[in-house]
Amino acid sequence: MRKLLVLVSSVVFVDAMLFGALAPLVPGYADEFGLSKAGAGLLVGAFGAGALLGGIPGGIAAMRLGPKRAVVLGLALLALASFAFSLASGPWALGLARFVQGFSSTTTWAGALAWLTVAAPRSRRGELIGIAFGAAVFGAIIGPTFGAVADAVSIRATFGAVGAIALALAGWAATRPTAPADPHEPASLLLALRDRRFLGGLWLNTLPALLFGVMIVLVPLTLDDAGFGALAIGLVFLGSGLAETVVNPILGRVSDRRGRLLPIRVALAASILVAALFAFASRPALVVALVALAAISFGGIYTPGMALVSDRAESAGLAQGLGFGIMNTAWALGNMTGPVAGGALAEAAGDALPYLLAAGLCLLTLVATFRAPESAREPSGHPAGASGRTPR
């Protein structure tokens, strides 16, 4: 289990690092290609658009081919996209490379998380997902620093090196034993999509992706206007995410023992405050502090939300790979919508509007958690029924 956890954590780390690498490069590309805030949002949102298109196919690949083969396939495609990004010389080529990176990420994530989940004891599901997601968070916060280094040294060389690393990880995954069976029952997809808790788990992956999508467009541009260079912007995101890396395994353990909704409600309440403060933040020091708080509050929604999706997929008899593939689509919807809508709204009415709308979505979601069925409030570590599913 330990070696598998290291492999899965490494895979999602590299994938998330590539996702976050664009943040400090946005101002430079905006200047070089004459992009408006809306145009910059489209470039950032290309990753999410690829993930949105690839979410369901990635889940089907994990279910049909098995988690191991899905991971190898996704990593090979990720390497190809990284090589393409290193050679891109215009906004359309960059956007296409980012689109393919997003598409590949859904296959690697669906396969990797399904592989980990079907091999893990159910009583530790939240904790192990939290550890793997913590590695992804660390990759996401290293990403801006990586992007800043690439900008200072050589984008072609650094992104080419990531492509080589992705190929090496694919080779490592190919040598691992085949994953345990990931059972899938007829009509389980329809049953899952009728489950309010499964749908709620999907939304809890869409919402933070949307929140981060707004922030990753507006914050670099705000700091750039204040005189921050690419390296300084990268360091802001690096410092802010270190705590989130540590917090996610803790959130996973809490959700295993106290139920999924407790950490979700705390994170949502904090997110309302942080998003609202972003709307009125004008001083660079305050913006930097809010980025740190956002990493914990926005990011704190993910781990218990992902565990909830896994729980309800198992209860419905849905293959974990397909469940995570659907979850990836939900995440991608937020990841694509956040930067595109956030950039467009900010350009039309100022930065405050998208942040206030984001705070409103968090408030509505928090209210909705108190209407959840009573069984959703129980700790998920309760024993499963005889069939291996949780009691209904």
C-alpha cells in the first residue's frame, strides 16, 4: 500500500504542478500576445476545458482498461502535451497544449484515485485520499514557482523535462502489480446520479475549482500591477499552499471519524469570508495574506468532497474509476468556468463582482449542507454492510 500511495501521490503531484505552472506566466503571455483579462482567462481555462471533455472518457478508460492501464495511458498523453507546450510559440498553440494537458489529467486522476481507493481499507479512505490530494496540492503550489523558474531559465527545457518525468512515471506504473477488481453493477450510474449526496460531492469539487479559477486569473494580474515579478508571484502561491498540503490528510482523518459534512461546513464558512475580503482588498500585502487563507479554506472543501463521491459511488455499485471520472468532469466545469467568467466579469465590472458572486455560491452551498439527509452526517468509517456497501 505504501509504494502504491507514493506512486499515486507522485502522479498527481506532477499533474498538478503543470496545472499551477501557468500562474506566473500569465502576465508575460498577456503582454507578449496582447491578451485582455478575458483572453488570459481563456488561456487559463483551456486546461479545465480539456478536463471537462476528458472526464467521462477518462473514467470509462479506468473502468474498462483498469486503473493501472489508465494511469499509464494518461501519463503518456501528459508527456506529449508537455513537449508540445515547450515548443508552442503562439496563444493558440499554448491553449491547445494546455487543453491536452487537461484532457490527459482526467485519465491519470481517475485511474490513480480508483487504484488507491479499491486497494485501501474503507476506514482509511478519507485519510489516504487526503494524503494523495495533499501531494497534488503541493504540486499545485510548486507549479507557480516552477513556472517562474521556467520563465527565468527556459520554458522549452523545463517543460520538456516534465514530459520526460511523465514518461518515467508511466514506466514505473507499468511495473506495478495490477490493481484489484473495481466492481461495477448494471444501472449503478443512474442510481448514483439520483443520489443527492453523490451529486453534492460532485458540486463540492466544482465549487473550489471555480473559486481557485477566479483567483488564479485575478491575483497574478493584481500583483503584477503592484510591481511583483513572475518569481515573486510564484513564491506567493508557494508559501500559501504549504499549509494546505499538511491540512488535507488531517481533514481526511477527521472526515473518516466525524463524517464528511463537518470539515466541509468549516471550509465553506471560511471560504465565504475569504472570498468577500478579496472583493475589497486593494493593498498587495492583504492580497498575499488572502491567497494563503484561500489555499486552506477553498482547498479544504476538496478532500471530504472527494471522499463523499467515493462513498456514494460504492454505495450505488458504481466503479470507482467511473465515479472519479465523473468527479473530474465536475471539477473541470469549475476550473474552466472560474477563470473565463471571472476574467470576463472583472473586465466588465471590476474584480469585486466575481469575488462577491463566489462568496454567494459558498453561502448557498453551506445552507444546503444543513438540508442533507441525516445519514450523510454520520462518520463514514462505520462498518459496511454484508455486500461491502454502506448501509442505507
